[in-house]
Amino acid sequence: MIALVGLLGISLFIVLLARNKSIMPAAFIIVILLIPLCLGIPLKDISQYVADGIASTATLGIMAAFAILFFTLMNKVGVFDTIVGGITSKIGNHIYPVLLATMLVSICSHLDGQAPSTILVTIPALYPFYKKLKIRPVVLTFILSSVVGIWSFLPWGSVTLTNSVVMGVDVLEIWQELLPSLLCMTGVLALALLGTAYTEKKRIAAGLNDGLSYDSMFQSSGEPLPERTKKLLPFNVILTVAVLMLLFLNIVNTAVVFMAGYTIAILVNYRTMKEQMGHFSENSSTALMICLAMILGGVFGNVLNQSGVLNAMITALVSVFPASWSRYLLTIFGALSYPLGCFLGLTAYSFGVTPVINGVAGTFGFSTLQSVCALAPGYSMSLMVCPIMPSTHLMLGVAGISLKEHVRYSFVRLFLLALIFLAITILLGNVPL
């Protein structure tokens, strides 16, 4: 009975998000309250579950909010423009350098861990080269999707943060464990683009790309940076490098690093309170939504755990999962995480499915970190092909292509990359086989 209530509650959560019936915070709150109430748990106990969940994830939520504010500010004042401009200026008229530059620019612009900034930097910078050389725009969206899938494992990336909340693993543990796999996957993508470049070259030579339509909806303001902002560029670059170094060295609490970094950045770059409030107001809604996702996700997991629902669901699933398959449990679910991620989306899959799979894996002797390494690569690669993810539609709108075109070209290719990602984590010993 308890397992059934949990399953129905999680299913409701997934449906609310998948069918766009509710915003994310409301969907969380509905199931957070509904599940324990249906089990007859007193309101006093429910209140304690919620309070404990908030206490366990408040620091992570604040860190995520300040990380977004900091990197958004750094992007706006042109910190990444020099890197991006340097890469794009060396492209030339050859197809493979264009594709490789797309990958490198995407990686640089994804340093804030957020897909929207990656989209709004990469596509406008590279789109003119695709149009000039008659390369299909779906190739650009495929490369961008691949980079987002691979590099979302930064300590402040969406996949890492979500896994930290759901699985209770420190973000730097996930980052350090998956960094070798991430670097290997970047190399795999660079090699795969050789084949893509060859295919595009043949299509262009055969005239198959002659009738392509290039309808990017991106409208650049064309406004240069203010003179004062240009003068502050060296300081902003040094500040960004210092923040990144502190994060990688892990000698100061991550939340403190971003809080201090953002405070210094906004005070130096915006002198008046009006200017500071202007920047804060422009970006606070995104930061707040991410912060709420982290905190409410922690509350959701804590309610499932303390109410006994998670344990009941794990017991039920273990009873039907063949013991003879236990050795391959993480490999099986790791392979399925890409199609499940495409169907459910990051939030629904992460908070609704992975805790149960992790619990079952734990009964067979797998660690939580091993579960993360097995499950996360698949649904990370699905982020930018999932039709219910807002970033997917932002990317398609900016690139001027349809969801059908993108899915037709990218779905199988991203699935293959997800399987290669899983295979690399197995070969490197992150996931036992």
C-alpha cells in the first residue's frame, strides 16, 4: 500500500511536469504534501520532514543561485567574448574546423553550467559560418546538445547539482569521479565530428544542401560594450579565474566562493544601486527557480525517505527484479536512462526515478556514487533533445529549425554518445560490471 501511494505520487509529479500542468515548485509542493497526507501521517510530522529537507539543501540552493548570478554577470561584461572571438576568428573556410570551433565555443560558453547562455552565445557566433559553407543547422544543434550533455557535470552544472540533492553526494565528489570520463567523451565527440564533416562535405559537393533554409531567430543588438566595461575586462577575467581556481581546489566552501565573487563583481561593475538592482532583477527569476528546485528537491527526497515510502518502493522493486541480473542492474538502467530522460525530462526523472533505482542498487551492494556514474550520463545526454525541456525549444527557436528536424538528426546520435559515455565510465571503473 505504501509503495503504491509513492508510485502514484511520483507519477502525478511526472505528469504535472511532462504535460505542463504546473510550474515546478507547485508540482513539488503538491506531492510533498499529498503523499504523507494519504498515508495518514500527522501534520506535525510532515512539517518536521519538510524542515529537515530544507535544512539539508539550503546551502546548495543558495550556491546554485549565486553561481548563476555570477556567471551571468561575467558573460554580460564580456569575459567569455575574447575566448569565443579568438576561436571563431581562426575558423577559415573548412568544415571540420567550423564543427570543432562549435564544440569549443559551446564548452567555453557552458562554463556557467546553464544551457540558455550556451545557446545564446554559441549559435549567434557560429551560425554565419554554417550559412556561408552550407552546413545544415541541425549539425550545429547536435554539437551544442552533445556539449551540454557532456559538460553538465561541472560542480555547478544542472545534472551535478540535481544528483547531489537527490543522491546525497557532494558535488565535487561527482565532478572528480566523472572528470576523466568527461574528458574522454570530449575527445570522442571531436573524433565523431570528423565523420560529420566528411558527410557534410559529400552532401555539399552533391548539391544536397543547396536548398536549405537558414532562419535563425536570433536578433543581435550589435551594441558594443561600454568603455568602462572594456576597461574592467582584465579585472573581471582575473576574478573569474580566481573563482574557478578556488572551486577546483576546494579550499573554501562553494557557496561562499560564489557569494563573495558575485558581491565583488556587482559592486565593481555597477557603481549605483539602480544599476545593481537592474542586473539583479534581470537574472533573479532564473536564479530563484534553480534555488527552489534544489531546496524543494531535497524536501521531496526527505519526505519520501522519512515517511517510509522510498524504502517500501525499493522493497517492492527488489522483489520483482531477478537476483541473477543484480550484477548488471546499473548497466541496464544506465542504458535506459537516455530514453527515459527524453520522455520525462531532467527534473521528473531525477527526483521521481533515480532515488528508487539508487535504493534498489544499494540493496545489491552498489554505492550511491556508482549509481550516479551509471545513471547520470544517459539523461544528461537527453537534456537538449527532450521535448518538454524549455532549453530545447529555446535552442530550436534561435537556430530556426523544427523539433522534428532536430530529433530526426540528433536522437540516435545522442543515444550512441550516451552509450559510449556509459561504456567509458565502466572501463574507467566508475561503474562495476
